[in-house]
Amino acid sequence: MNYFLLAGEASGDLHAARLMKALMQHDKHANFICWGGDKMQKAGAKLLHHYQDLAFMGFWEVAKNLPAILKALKQCKHDILTEHTDILILVDYPGFNLKIAKWAHQQGFKVVWYISPQLWAWHQSRVKNIKRDVDLMLCILPFEVAFYKKFNIEAHYVGHPLLDDPAFSNTSEHQNRNIIALLPGSRKQEIKRHLPLMAEVAGRVPEQSFVIAAMKHIGTEYYARFSNKPNLHIVFDDSIQILKKSKAALVASGTATLEAALLNVPQLVCYKGSLISYLIGKRLVKVNYISLVNLVMNEAVLCEFIQKEMTVDNMLEELKLLLNDDKRKQIFKKYESLRIKLGKPGASERAASLIEQLNVSQSYKE
């Protein structure tokens, strides 16, 4: 069976690689082709296009890069056809993948979507496209199945794949932690907006040691400008180990907020986009929170600083609270509830099992 996987960012690359390993247990003749990243390639996929070339976020950023995106869509369709794809597996990344799903459905491909796009957050009208174009929807957040049910779409909650990683199995508080982590994101656009402000926070607290969770694919030269602060250090492609040594963190909204929570790191969440993207998004967003922790818990467990609220003074004030013992105990208690809500490990295996059932169904029809 030829599986074509499409992931457009670092977290999708990680989760897709784990799914591939689980699929191999069900299909001994599995062959993987992908648009993704290094982890998918290492897991055995033939990598045709790296996600870093498609890491555009926000309405304005997408508009500026539209010719490149249209060219990529055309190339991706060509690759799906020429690689003799049996099942197409889309991993999150809705802006690009929704277009591919529509085309793939029209071509008669079986379409699986692993890690549901966050349609519940904004632009819910796209649900009709999911109903039309996707054969199997696999969710990793517990409230998503109920969302799809409102639109008469059968979706399956498989659990969160982060729980499959042994790194997140130890829930101790690690009293020997002594650094503060800065996680500005994985895309160049968001890093450029977040990291200068985070670094300024570090400069205002010289008695604390800060570590930037840097990404090699962004380029070492960009991070080098922050190496002149004696209490600010740079470590590449090792965010999990950085978090394990951290007593607090400043985290850009995304999967990293959940990673920090599962590793018991008190954190503040921030996000800053272009003004145009923010103004458009503000009109469309349907949720009260941006961090996965707050969304799953449906309450403000973590403090969020969005757009103009993301200031050095605001982050400094919250950071001081995160280092307070009473505040930390409150957060640790909420993290325990979060883990219970997310359920048990085995997401990749459960997803692979459902995909295998789709394989059997397809083979039977043929």
C-alpha cells in the first residue's frame, strides 16, 4: 500500500513519523511518500518537499506568497498522481490541505485527515468541505468529536500523540530545574516577532538563566544576534530537554504549550502576528483562548498575551508570578486534570488501526 503523507510544520512532521511507525505494524508492505520533514524521512518516507518551504502563517503572509503556494499545490497534486498513491493522509495544516483534499476527492483518492484542522476555532463553514472530501477524520483533542457531530460528521478521537512519547510519561515537578525556556515558535515569521521581545525579558532579569529553543532550519545566523547577553543561551533542536530543565517558560502558542504542560513547566503563552492577519482573524475566531492547554481545559489555566498585549512588561510581571510557589502549585494541579482529559497513550496505534480498517474496506469494494 502506498501512503502519501502531507505535513506542513514541525509538529505535524513529528506526529506523522510516529503514525508511519504504527502503520508499519499493520501493513508490512507499507510504502511512504511525503511532503513533510526530517523526522518523516528518518522514519522511512521518501521526502519530496520539506515543510520549511511552505511555512507561511497569517492572511497577509499567505497573500504575499500566493504564487509560491499555487506552484506548490500544482506540484503536490502531480506528486500524488505520479507516486501511485493508494491512501492520502493529511496532517493538520488546513490552508493547504483543504485544497488538496478537495482535489484528491475529485480524483477518487481515499483521504484521511490525521489531527483535525481547528475548524471549531474559526471559519466553521469549511466543515462542509470536510464532510464532502474526507473519508476518515482522526481527532487528537477530546472536544473535537462533539464538534463534528453537530454537522453529522463521524470523527474519531484517538488521543493525543504526545502521550506516546516516553519523554512525557514522567510527571514529577523536577525540583532541580534552574533555567527559563524561551520557545518563540518554529516558523521564521513568528520567531522574528516573538524572540526579540522574549530576549528583552531575559535582559531585564540578569540573575536568571534563559535558554532559547532554537531551530536549525531557521539558520544559526538569525539566533546569533541574541548571543551577546551573558544570561541568554541558545540550544538547537532540543526543546524537550530544555523544557525538562526549566522552572518556567515563555511559549508561542502552538503544540509547545501542551508539551510544556505535560512536562510540568509553568508557562505564559504569547502570540503576535501581522496587523492585517490579526484584524482579519479577530473577526473570524470563535474561541475564547489560543493555547491548547486552555482550550482543552476550557478555562484560563495559563495567561495569554496576544498581539499588543505581548509586551516585555506584561511578560515580566507574569514570569514573576510563575516563579511563586503558590502559583506553581495551582498550575501543577491543573496540569494533572489536563492529562486525565487527554486520556491514555496509544494515539498513533489507534489511528493506524482505523486507517487499516479503511484499507480493508477499500480492498473489499475493489
